[in-house]
Amino acid sequence: MNELPILSELTYQQLLEEIRREEAHLAELLESREGANNQINELKEALTEELSLIDITRYRDREKRIRRLTEEIETKREQFRRVRADIETRTEQIREREASRTLYLRRSRDPLISITNREVARRVAETLRRSIASLHGWQTRKTELQTTLREELRQLGRTLGGYRRWQLEEEDLAKRITELEKSLAFWTKTRADIEKDIKTEQDHLEKKREELAKRRVLVRTKIRLYNQERRPTPEGTFQGFFCIDAVLDPETGETDWTWWLTDEEISIARYHFIGYLKGGSKWLSPSQVSLTRFSDEGIPDKDSPAQYKYKETGEPYTKRIPDDYIKRAERLTIGELVVGESSDEPEPIDKPLGVYFDQVMIIKDGLIVWQERRDRWCWRPPERYIERVKEELDL
């Protein structure tokens, strides 16, 4: 994981970019964790199905017995080889000693040899006889042991063969289960690693957001314009939704409604809202808002009423507004509009975007009786505005 940069040394723009990258990476990790969870759930389900077809514990216990039997058989075979080698060695010893005894017996009867030498030869022959008898005794016991070992190996081989035949019948199922278990272990570890990375990224993101909270943050926020206010919730007969630029106060986290650009864009939104309801007046620059006229009778200032502009046919430019609200709209002024903040969360941005007209509606007794989506820009800030904001907020 990369080291965190020194956050206090980052500009607002750099910090915002760091947060966006962090959020994007965190989203990728969360998606990866979701994928890992899906794999784990699938594997667990598959394991449950496979285990219903085989007693895997019995299979694995049998595998252990097979390993122990194989080791036992190898031990017995080694013992059998030692006994056989011992018998072969003793057979050779018996053969050699019988040959020597025959020689000494012949010397003990030879009349050409002195009595003393014949007696010595007789005693050696007797010693060899006893030695040969002892060897024959051991040979008998070793031969019996060899026979026993041979039978034990036969029985062990028979048992091992049975186990292996039974294993063979379940081998494919057991292999599938083993592979599923390996995959499950892999995805479980992968998920743990991802969750560790998620925790690290969340910690990084929290630190960067804490640092960003110390700065004045440029955001897009949505406002609602009303022509009247009802407590505790403002609810106007005419309502318009606009997206504008604003900054958040780092101390409170609330929108600073006194900021110069926000104030100008609210004026632009108010003007445009009134203009829309009164028949689509032409847009002028912010400095000309208070001088705007909607018709010959017009409103030279914020407190003057206005009338609808009428076509040559005598029909008003009402944008399909119900007739019973025309008279109310004729009396509506910019100064009467109330500004309310929408419940939408402000979204950080890296430069001002202007005023966007989202929608307009008419409310009657708490119900929307008419609505139109606008989805269009009312005003875009000139380059000098953008440069001023960037310099002011260190973007």
C-alpha cells in the first residue's frame, strides 16, 4: 500500500483528486469483495451438494489407513528381506561347518595320526556338531518367522487392495470436494486480504476528508425557489429546482449563502424562474437582473408586479401553466421568492459550472398539480469568474 502524501502540503485541487482516486479505488475493492463473496457462497453451496453424495470423513479416514497400511507393508517387507538374508547366511554357515566337521571326524579316526591329535580332532568335531545343531535350531525359528511374515504380508495386501478398491469408487467425488475446498480456502483468504485493503483505504479516505473539511470546499448544491413559505417546512405554490455553485464552511459543514458567486447565481436562478413563469423573458447578465423587464408594463425593480406577455392571438405565454395560476404568477416578483436548500448532498467539484435549471412545478395543498422538467443551463460562468474562484479557493 502506498504511503499517504503530506496532506497539509496538497492544494485543494490535489486533495480533491486524491479523494476521488481513493473513492474510485475503494469502489473497485468493494466490487472485488462482492465478487469474492459470490464465489464463496457458490463454493459453499457446491460443497454441500457434493458432500451429500459421499461421506468425505470416512473417505479421508480410509485414506489415512491406506497410508498406514502401506507403511506397515513396507516395514514387513524389509523385515522379511532381513530374515531371508539371515536364513541364507546361516545356511551357508551350516554348510561350511558340516564340511569342517566331516574333515575333523575323518582325522579323529585316522590311525596314522597320533592319539592326542585324534582326540583334539574329535573334540573339534563335537563342538562343530553342537554349533551346527544350534544353527539348525535358529534356522527353524527364522524359517517359521519367514512363513509368518509371508502370510502377514498376504493378509495386509488383501486388506490394502480392498481399501483401494473402495477408494477408487469414491475418488472422483473426493477429488472434486478437495478442489472445491482449495478454491474456498483461496477465496476466503482473498476476501480477508481485500477487507484489509478496504480498511486501509477507508482510513486513508477519512484522513483526506478530515483535511478537506479544514478547507473551503467548492460544491454543486441544489436549491428550491418558492413564492411563499409555510412553517416548519417551506412549500411554495410555485417551485423551481436549480443546481448552483457554492462553498461549504469548514467550521460548520454548511453552505455559505453569503459567498459572492452563490449570491449571484441565486439572483440568476430567481430571475430565470420568474422569467419562465411569466412567458420566457430574455436573459441578461447578472448585473442587469434588477433592470430586466418582462413586458411593456414589466418590473423595473424587485418589488414591482408584472403581467404575462401575450401573443398576437391574445394568448399568454404560459408554458401550459393552469389558468387559475396565471393571475398569481402575474403578481409574482423576484423579491418574493424564498430560497430553500434541497435535501441532495452537495457534490465537490474542481471549478464553478454555473446555474442549471432542473425542473419547475406548481403545488396545491401539498400536492404537485403540474410539473415540467427543464434540464438545461441558464448561465455558464465566464473564464474570469473561474480564475477568480480557483485563486480564491486554491484549486
